[in-house]
Amino acid sequence: MIRFSARLALAGGREALTRLVIIAVAVALGTGMLLMTLAAINGVNTQNSRYAWLNTGRTSSTRVADPSVDPLWWRITGDYYNGSTIGRIDVAATGPTSPKPPGVDRLPGPGEFIASPAMTKLLDRVPAAQLADRFAGHQVGTIGPAALPGPDSLVVIVGRTPDEMAHLTDAKRVWRIASALPSQCDGCDIGIRSSGLDLILGVTAAALLFPVLIFIGAATRLAAARREQRFAAMRLIGATPAQISVVAAVESVLAAVVGTGLGFGVFYALRDPVAAINLTGYAFYPSDLSLNLADIIGVLVGIPVGAALAGLVALRRVRISPLGVTRRVTPKPPRVYRLIPLALGIGELTFAIGHVPDSSIQQVAVFLPGFLVIMAGLIIAGPWFTMVGARLLARRSSRPATLVAARRLADNPHAAFRAVSGLVLGLFVTTVATGEITTIVDHRGTQHAGLPRTMVQQPWPMNTTETSVDPNVLTTLRSEPGVTSVVVVRTNPAWHGIMVRRVGSGPPIDVVLPGLASCSDLEVDPDLGRCPPGARVVQVQADFMGPEANSPAHVWPVAAAATPPLDTLPLAALAVNTDGSTAAIERVRTVLEAGLGAQVPPATQDDFATDQTQTLAGWQQLANVVILASLPIAGCSLAVSIVGGLTERKRPFSLLRLTGVRIRTLRGVVALESAVPLLAVAVIAIGAALLGSQLFLRAQMGYSLSSLHGEYYIVVFAGLAASLAIIGLTLPLLERITGPETARSE
């Protein structure tokens, strides 16, 4: 029976072969995306395991003394270069058995350092005064991939003496290198909490696979009526329901097997480009995006089995009765209860406002299911919206093509919406991704608007008692090209030790406490504000942030009369203003780190947002992948659905032409049947996406949805225009398949 079924599937002429090819292509796309998502989840976990050693010293287990091992002095800090984050680890071995991190052959000694490949390229490219001089030595090796989250990781291990390390804040003695995943140990704050990201990737897979599944369904339904008639005829001559099921399953499995094999090819073709996506803050090594045995077996078995089940479900009427395919009646119109899932999804996001859990994983578990329910609600409610739009169209038009199209849409809105459902979901995903990312970028940019981005700030810890700055460092800074001023900010006794938290419409934000500065320092650079006449000491923000700060017109308030002499007060910050050039900023940073042994890395305001910017860039790239993948696939689904619908109705259209209906009228009917549900439900999808984005942003971040940029409207317009063009390209087929010979041959 299987051999007969295969021969029947392959010997059905051009129509059968076309259907098999289209189904195979649809399955290949779906399989490739599914494999890529599984590989991305594996890649996140693999990448996360390479973060483990960076948490050395942050957990008590690495600081438990071991008599058989010489302790290792260890200190990890951050650094920056031109918007990129650098991981710096200072080490000092106390004996030959001191533990060493993965990816290195030996520990660097005093005056030596080891750098990652990306860091090595950066050191070779820029002048030493801008970067290499911070490490006070020469490079003696390269860190291997086993210790690097990604190929673009900037990491450097600097050797020191034990005496130097003993005087550094946060330096610790360790007896072993950390190996536990960040999510598996307390105090491990470097790395990825991968469970939440796995959930995000799973929802991303759903966003990608929804259009693909719709595409597969549309391809499977090609020539459904003809196949149903063929199988019904087989039933009439004695075929059993089980035999019909085998025939239907084999036809679907053949295409699915071929498509699954092609899907692995799609996966390996896309693996290198996808590995370059900065999803977690770093790009992946291509080998990170790997598949385990369970993934491979699950896909190889699951996809064909799913295709077989889809084929059986699609032809379930034939198995009920051999004459079932002739008993066609107008389906029941969709009811308003189809709006319930959509309302539930929106209600869930609305409830989240004011009820957001503290854990990031719990937050993901709250918001993402809400969006999934909205997506499912759009699919469920789509036929109802199509029916309402068709009825409104029928009431307001008297043209023949419009009336025929409107009545057909109202009679069977399920089939009409099915053709455009992929595009509707694509527009929803596009709008959500663009709206949320645009708003986050706009608000975070606003937080830093007007700040002195040209300023490098060297903060001191709040509990410091240090009162002096090496005068040689100040002299060197003031002589650096591009430096316009150097301001020493002291701790304000009125605020010292007081922690302030400002609560606005969003999450709490640390407020920079006011410090004290000398007017003689401020007079050098009027861009930082000015002192009142006769004042010698004024109260300033340590980062020179304020409603009117960073402006020559701003006047800082005079310090309290009882303020002690400045040189007796602890240091709060050293603010070095520059001309904004990369060379000046990085030379200043190098002087500060080399001259002061900075406990906290000197940074600009842009550096403080570097990690957030990298994360947003990763999500933007992920959103672009979803957009660029979902819209074209949805367009293909639309084309296949229209062609399938024309094939199913070529006899009725042929009879209409024989009665005198012009081909232009029939083309108008087909165009309206496709365009009306597309445009009607697209408006609903975009509205639901904007509402869902607003609710998420309000609940999670306290933001209001920003106006979408022009790029979004270009993408939406291009997607809708391409969809309408696809509809137009299928119209010439109508004349070819509705000639008089079609009516005679049926």
C-alpha cells in the first residue's frame, strides 16, 4: 500500500509535483528555523559555561583554603574603550601550584599581560597611550576560546606582584577557579541567566514558526478539493478508511522527508550569519550553535510525523463518508466569542501594571505568555473581523465585483482569513518589536540628554577617606591634547553617607549626591557652569548632571559657610572634560588608570550605558531577523493560498465567464477577496501590537510608547505593497484556468 501511495503521489502530473515541491520548501524553511532556534538555545548554554571562570572570587567556594594549592591573588574589574566593554583580571601567583584560568598556558608575571584575540587586534590598532599603557607591561600570550564568551570578547589578564594585589580594593585570594554556571551559584553576577533567555528564544521560535506553519498548511491544501474527490472515488470502489489514511499520510510524509533534509541544509547555510548576531552581548562561535542527538532525532522524526497528521486532518471528511466531499454547505458564521482569547491576552498585560514580580525570569513568564495569547487570539478572531469587514463592504457598495467578493467573504470568512493570517502575524511581530525597542532607546537616550558626553569621570568609593590626588597626574591631565578642564570634586559633608533613592514613574534610580568643587577649577571651562560672584566653593553634581547643568549659563549654588577646607575632605570624583575626540577621552582614561590605580574604572556617561546599548543592539538584530523572515514567508503563504483558491474555483469561474461575466470583474472579485481581509485585520493586528507594547512598557519600565520612526512605516508599507503585488501577480492565472475547456472537462 505504501508503494502504491508513493507512486500515486509522484505520478499525479505537474500539479502533484508542484504541490510536493511547495510543501517540501515550506517544511525546509520551518525545519531550518526550528533547528536554528534549538541550536541558539544550546549556544546560549555553551556560551554561558565559558563565563564561569570570570566569577572566581565572587563565591565562597573559590576562597576556601586548600593546603595543597598555592593561593592566587585575583581581582576582576571592568574597563572601556570607545564604547566597548573590556573585562580586566589582575592576578598574582604566590607559588608554582597557583590555579590558572582556562584558555591560558601560564599565568602572566609582573609587567606582563595576556589578551584575547579581539583585544590583541585592538591593541595593535590603537596607540599605546590610548590603551596598552593601562596594563603597564608587554603582552606574552593569547587567551584561548575556552575562556571567552565569544570571538569578539575583549578580555585581558594582567600580572602583578602579591604586594601590589594586597593593597587593591576587592582583591581576593582564591584556591580554585570557578566552574559553576552563573545560574547555579550564589553571588555569580557575571554571565547569563539562561533560563529566561531560553524562554525568550522559545517565543521567538513561535514568532518565526507561526508564519511557516501557516505556509505549510496553505501548501498542504493545494488542490484539496481534487484530492478529496480522488480519495472519495477510491472509497466508492472499496478502499477502506485505513487505506485512505495511508495514501494521504504517505503523500504528506514524502514531501516532509525531503523538506526536513533540506531544512538541515538551511540550518548549516545560515549558522555562520546567525552566529554573528549579538544576542547575549557577544557574538557566538559558529560551533556554539550545535545540535545534540535528541534535537536531531526529534526533528527527523517529529516533522514527518507532524506532516502525516496534518495530511490526515486535512482529509478527515473523506474518511467519514465517500460522499462527504459532495455535501458542501455554507459554514456557520464565526461568533463574537472568538474575541475572548484576544481580550484575555490584553487583560493579562493590563493586570501586570502594578503587579510585576521582582525576578527577571518571573517577569518573562508574565509578559511573554500574554503576547502569545494575543497572537493566538488574532488567529482565532481573524475570521470574525473578516466577516464584519465583508458585511460592511457589502452594505456600502453596489458594484458587481465588490458585492460578489463581499458575499463570498461573509459566507466563508475562515478560508479568506486563512490566506492572510501569516502576514497579519508578521505585522504584529514587527510592530511589537519595533515599538518596544524604539521606546526603550528613546527613553534611555533622553535620560542622558544634555549630559557632558565629552567628560571622563573617575569616581571614588563613597566610604573612601583619601583626600589627595597625585599632583603629577593632574599636571599630566591638564597637558594632554584635547583636555579643556580638570575638576576635583570633594564629598559634601552635608550629604556624606546618605543614600538617596528617587522613585518616579518607573523603577527606582540612584541619585548622584551633590559634591563640592573649587571655583578656580570651574573658571577654566565655562561649559561646566559658573560660580556666583565672590564664591570660592560651590555645590555641584559629581557627574555635572542637572536640569540646567553643562551650560555656561548655569550657576552652581554656594557651599555652606561652615564647609571645611576642600583639601581636607574625601575625594568624590575627578571630572576631566575633553573636546570629545576618541583619542583625548582614551588618553585621559589611560592616565587615570595608570596614575591613580583606579578602583572604579573611569568612564563617560555613554560608557555607563554601554552594556544596555549592546543588549538593545542584540534584541534589535533579533527583531530584524523575525521581521525579515516572517514577512516574506507570510507573503509566500498568501501567494500559495490565492493560487490554491483559484485552482479550487476554476470551474465556477469558467461558468461565470460563459454567462458573460467579464474577466476584469472576476479579477476584481479575487483581488478584493484577498485584499479586504488583509487590510482589515492588519489594522487590528497593528492596533493590538501597539496596545500590547504600551501595556508592557508601562508595567515593566514605566515608559509610554514613543512615536514609531519612519523606518517602521516603510517596512509596513513595503510589506503591504508586496502583498498586494503578490495578489496582482496571481491574477493573470485566472484567465488561463477559466477558459471554456475547463467547464467542458469538469
